[in-house]
Amino acid sequence: MPYAVVIRHKGEAFCGHGQGTPDLPVAQDLYGVRYLMPIYKVPLVLTRQPEGGYTVTSPLLPELVTEGDTIDEALLHVHDAVQAVVELYEDLGKPLPATLRQSPDADAIQFDYAVAVP
């Protein structure tokens, strides 16, 4: 089942002069410097497991693997999994695929979202 999620993660993009626009994702480092948080659009694949539960992987980030007993639980774990992979790439000095990064000040970010309706 294809799925995409938008993840915000600390990065190196800065708002000019330490100021930020209130509706943009802005964080502050230990020294009080404010910066825009990059937004990543990550394609995900949810796979039902024969023993029960779901595994979540990404075709663009092979290091991303998480799971849960239900779809909702598996998706709750995605943010932490993506954050761990982004930090791993940073530690290794490896660039993330360019297609993951989205502009934090874009008017709209398009993505697919899986919804189960009873």
C-alpha cells in the first residue's frame, strides 16, 4: 500500500536575522539561534505480516524499517524511524535523496494518505 508522510526535522536552514514567520516550522538551538526546520516527504510502504501486524519501509530510504500491531501503531512509529535515518545520514555525511526535501514555506505540500473508513 503506497503511503507518504511529511516529516519535519531539525536541519541547517536558517531564518534571516534569527527571526521566523509564525506559521513556518521554526526551532531554536542551544544558543538561541532560530532556524527553519526542513520538511521531508517520505514515500512509505505498509506491508501486512503473516504473523500479524504491519511493517513500514521506504523505497527511498532503505534504512527505514519500523512496525506495529496495527496500521495506526505502525504509522505512529514512522516519525521516530525517519528522524533516526536522517540523523544516521548526517552522522555518515551521506546526503539524503534530493526528492525528500520540501520547502518549509511552500503554500502547499501534496502527499498521499491512507485512510481506513468503516
